[in-house]
Amino acid sequence: MKSFLRMMTRVLMAALLLSSCAFASRVVRDEVGRDVTVPDHPHRLICLAPSVTDTVYRLGRGGDIAGVTDYTKYPAEAAEKPSVGGIINPSLEKIVSLQADLVLAVADLNSLELVHSIERLGLPVFVVHPLGLEGIYRSIEDIGGVIGEPAKARELVGLLRQREQAVRQRVAGKDAPTVFYVLWHDPIMTAGHGAFITELIEIAGGRSISSDLAAEWTRISFEVVLARQPRYLLLVRGSETTLEALRQQANWRKLDAVRNARVFYVDDRMIFSSPVALDALEELAREFHP
Amino acid sequence: MGMNVTTAGELIPERVMREQRDSSLRRTLLFASGAMVLLLASVLVSAVLGAVHISPRAILAALGGNHAALSTAEQMILLQVRLPRIVTAGIIGAALSLAGVLFQGLFRNPMADPYVLGTSGGAAVGAAFGIFLFPATTLLGFSAAASFAFLGSIVTIILVYSLARTGGKTPMVPLLLAGMAVSIILGEASSVLVYLGDEVSFNARNLALWLHGTITAISWPQILLASGMLLAGGILCIPLRPVLDLFALGEEYAQQLGIRIELARAALIIVASLFTAAAVLLGGVISFVGLLVPHIIRLMVGPEHGRLLLLSAICGASYLILADTVARTVHAPSEFPVGIITAFIGAPVLIYLLRRSKREYAL
């Protein structure tokens, strides 16, 4: 009888221990300074921005993703996941229906109002706020920490830093071509100081003629472009702003870069605050310094 | 309704008057019950449709007491996401339509809408402030954008009213023009904030969405606050109803019958502004609802204001509930700004009714 009681106690203890594991949670501070109660071992994740999806996949946890947002491209298999809608206007109903245990969001992409609405439904939301390459590294480590892959995150960041260093070494001491990044041609929109693409251009060994503009994304007067005469244009591959389109406009033909068809291309990976941005960086460096 | 007794009473026998009044009341009740059926149907349709499919049969079963018919997630979607949103849309629709009736009656102008006193401009500047400067702040559960827009719209109305006021009077034409001017200035001021900042930034896109009307998930305490405003305004409408009927005959006439014009105007402006501000607080700027619904109802039941107010409120609520259902399902799982939907559905309906209407239509 005594041994039976002892056994029962043990079984009970074990059951308690197990259940406390399954429901255990902890409080972590996210990148916008909010304390969030997250499960210790989240297994159903909703990623509210493509960059977060990419990061989670690179940490080997793509299988745990229950929902993504529209236009998720990297990695290709992520596009197969159910979507909760657009980045700014996803459906709360869809988010609830996926029965996730953790939502990952990005400040400046997902509104805080959206974050609050999700939290009111009882779902924890961890918000990252990656600024620049260093910000990407930090967010990878923070996401790794919150989903329980801190070691993998450190390893990934180490690898990415090596790749960044390799690019820096390759372009060191070379003549930096002046480039004008054309996000859109009418009205002319470009990236200024603090924009991620501006940082990538500098690291890849180029010099952006608009890096002194205050806003991240901004209009620029054509006079300024003309006065600064960039040696190259930097266009987004697949955009409707093409060299052919620019050549049809008398204004743009006044630029040497347009007349002599001196154009570099970058693809949309450079807008992601996630590991794919490093691919864009390496490609950009090869364009600038073949 | 002293008007009938003093003016027509001498010409028309009392018995005829009473019969007319009774039949008019019957008609109002008939229309009102029709409108309530429409509202109920809209709520049901809206509750069944959404980005996530929930079987109507399961919903009925759950209503009948079988709670196991719906999963926990489905219950949560229905009770905490869909239902608050339906109620919110209904409140906004009713508030905007009531504000539309009051402003159209006050100005005797068919172009008057809830934002006629510059409210939309004030709301836009307020929202821009909230979105750009205090993105992380909330007040009583409302976002900074909503709270500042609410304040902005109220401050704007006070500003416009005092701009138009001369010699103890508030003439209508200057009031309309001041409203238009202030609305334009403030609307453009919010654009200045956008262009000084970052035109393609997330904040700018968020503001653009907000200015097209976006009903977000709002929790019950906020809904309670807004419905309190709607209820208070609705009660204040009861004594204003005959005043509006007299205004329709001309202000001089109303004055002769003992209406204190300035006081009545101020009261109308305050109540209509309360409705508009409540709608702004919940859903941003949603165009066309407050303009179209009163016209549609007037074309259907005539210009008498008691009936017009009651039916506009009920039908306005159904209209926005249905429009918001389209907004959240047409491009699911993403959501559309509801203001785009209200314009696309409402304008053709108004044009159809205007063309079908045989008699000359006037306010």
C-alpha cells in the first residue's frame, strides 16, 4: 500500500511537472520595450511580415509557422502557408482561427493598434524593430530567443556577419561609384539618410547621391539629381521604372547615366529586414565592383 | 406640432386632421418595422459572413443552446471579433445618418453632410498627429489617432462656429463657407505632415487608410461609450424634430411661430456634431453615408423629420453593417477601407432613386 501511494505521488508529481511545462510561460521584453508573456515553447507561430517569416525559416522553425502575410516570397515554400491578409490590414478572424500561441510583428509595418487588438484576444505579440544591418542581427537573436532557438540564432548571426565582413573587405580601397537609387520616376522618389538601401549601397562600396536627405523615403527634385550627376542609376529589378521608360523622357536624357545606359540593378530582397538582405548586399557589391 | 392647429386648423376640420395624423403614425410604424427587419437581416448576414467560414447551422445551433456546436476559436471570432465590429458599424452608420439629416435640415442644403462644418479636416489633422507623433499611445482604449481626431473635429466645429458668428447671429451662408474653408485648410495641413515626414512610410499608408474609414476591432467598453453618445444625441433629437420641420418652411416663418432661431441652430449644431464626432472616434472619416442615407430615406418616405430621423438611423446602421461586411470579405483575408465600399454602393442607389422619382425632389 505504501509503495502504491509513493508511486501515485510520483505519477502525480510527474504529471504536474509535465503540465507545468506545457503551459509554462515567461515574460520577455520585446524590441519596442513592451513586456510580453510568451509561452516557453511556442509551436504555432503567426508571422505578420515577410521578413519575420524568412528569419523563422532560417532558424529551422518554418514547420511551426501557422500563418503568414500576403506576398510572402522568401523562402519559396513559405508562400504555401495560409495567409492572414495584408501587412497593414490582416483579418483578426483569420488570426484567431489559426489557433497560434505566438504572433511575431514588426514595428513600423504592423500598427500598434493591430497589436493591441490581437492581444485583447489573448494572443501574445512579440514586436521586433530592426533598423539597419545591426538591427537585423539583433532581431534574429531576439526572435531566436523568443521561439527557443537562441543557439541557432547566434550561429546564424555569426555567419551573416562573416558575409558582411567579406563584402566590406572585397570593396575596401576601391573607387566608389556614385549612384542614384530610383524607387519611382514620376514623381521622383528615392531613399535618404537612414534608409536600409542607403546603408547597403555604402557597404557594397557605392556612394548614394541622396544619402544626405533627411527622410527615409522621399521625393527629390530633378534639379538636384541633375546637379549631382550620378554616374550610375540604381533601379529595382522588375519595377516599371526601367531604363527604357526613363529614356523616353527628355528630362531624364539630360543625365549622363541615362544617355550612356549606366544602370545597376538590385532586387526586392533589399527591402527585407531579414537574412535575405545579405544576398541582396552581395549581389549589389558584385554589380558595383565586378 | 403647434403648426397644424394654428395655421391649418382653421381651414381643415379637426376630425380630418386627427385621421391624417393617425394614418401618418401608422405609416411611420409600418416603415419602422420594415427598417428593423432590414437591420436584423443585415446583422444576421454580417454575422454569418467573414474571412473565416463559420457554418450558419452551427451558429443557429449555438444560439439554441448547444454551445458545443462551435469550437472555442469560432466562439471567439463570433463574440470578440465579429459581433463588436457589427455593433460598431451600426453605431457609426446611425450616427452619420442622423448627423446628415440634422445638417441638411439646418442648412436646407442637399449637399450638407456630417462633415460640413470642417469636421473631416479637423479629424484628419488630429489623426495625422496621433499617427505620426504618438503611434504608441492609447486613451481610454482608443488609439491616439482616434482620440486626436475626435478632439480635432470638436475643436474645428467650435472654430468654424465662432468664425461665422457676427453680431450675436450665425448666418447660414458664412457658416457653410467657413466650414468649407477650414475643412480645406486642415485637410491640406494633414497632407503637409505626410510630405514633411515620409510619403511612402507605413504611417502615411496608415493615415490614408484611416481617412477612407476603417472600422477596426473595438472592445465593448469603447462601444459602450460611443453608444452612450448616440443615445444622448438621439434623445436630444426628439425636441429638435418639430423645429426642423418648421425650418423647412423657412426661418422667418419659424421665427413667427416663436422658435428662437439662434438657440435652435446652436442646439442642432451641437447634436449633429456629437453624432459626427462619435462616428469619427469609432471609424475615422467615412464619406457618403451621412449624405446619401437621408436622401434615400427622404425619397422613399417624404420630408417629415420625425420619420426621417428614425428611419435614417435604422437604415444607416444596416447600410454600414452591410458595407463593412463587404469591406471585410471582398478581399479576404485582407480588409478594404469601408469608405470606398459605401461610395460604390450608395451613389448608384441614390442615382437610381432620383431617376425613378416622378415628383420634383426638394428638401
